[in-house]
Amino acid sequence: MIYQWVYEYYEIYPDRVIHRRGLIFQTREHWSLTNIVEIELQQGFLGKIFNWGTIKLLDREQRQKFSLYMIHNPHKYYAVLRRLTPQADLEKHVVIEPTVSVDY
């Protein structure tokens, strides 16, 4: 997991997000922010404790979601992406994953 945080990261620009990963053989993915219609923040119990989570973006034109996985301080970047994509819906989506289920 530490390797992933060091050699895999996201760059957020006003018009796009770039996902870079790798040390020797670096790969890049580019996602445009112009067609984003939905932004969703997912943060489980441990994510709330350690301040990390996943941000999912829905691209209207490509009809697919892409994720910014295991982002540190996800609420900050959620707010940044909200400001950069005013066309996205105004409803805030926060999903809390259940950690323990108890059956009686």
C-alpha cells in the first residue's frame, strides 16, 4: 500500500485529471472534466479514521465512472473537483460502508 501511494498519484488541473503510476515504466491516464455529471465520495469507517477515501466521477460522454482511489484528505479534493465541475449535479453523494454486521 505504501508503494501505491508513492508511485501512484493523481494530478488535478482545471480541465482534466491525470492518473500517473509506476516507477520505471510510468503510465498515464487522462480524464476530461468537461463532461462530468456526477461526483461521489466514498469513505468507510477506517477511511474516516485515517482520512482517506475514493472519489468517483461519472463521465456523461464516455458513459463510465472512473475512480480516484485511496485519496488522502478526500473531502478537500472532493470540494476542488466540485468547483472545477459546476455542471455536475448539486447533490452530494457520500457513501458509508458498513464495517460490522451483527445478527441476533
